[in-house]
Amino acid sequence: NINNEEFLVCNFKLEEFLIEIFAQNKPTIQQNAYCHMMAEYKILQEKGEEFKQKIIDLKKKGIKTEPAFGLLLGLENPYEDLLKF
């Protein structure tokens, strides 16, 4: 439950890939996962290649995308805070 909204998360492994599916019962462009992706894109455009590489390095170490952005941006709760961008 995010901000009193219901959602579904499904995690599984396909060969060596970890897969996570996030879904909400509303149009795609209003879903948190899509909004995170758009915020992350804007941040990457603004911060440049060096910042992007740091995100990639954190992800290679097993840190998920939102927490990686949270670490580098000093976000208290990256899942909620990224929605404010």
C-alpha cells in the first residue's frame, strides 16, 4: 500500500535475471513505476554521464534502481521522493 493505493509486486528469476513486475489499477502513465522511470530519466539528463555511471555501478553491485538514486541524491524514501521530481 503506497499512499493508501493498492498495488501488486511480483518478483521472480528467469535464468540469471531477477525480474520485478509492479502494477496498479490505473492507466500506465499514472502508475508509480512509470513516474519513477520518467523522474529517473530527467535526473540522468540533468546530472550527466558521470552520475549515470555511478547508478550503473550501484546496480551492478545489486542495488535496485530507486535505492541507487536515493543513495546518490540523499533521498530519505526514494520510492516516495522520486515521485516529487
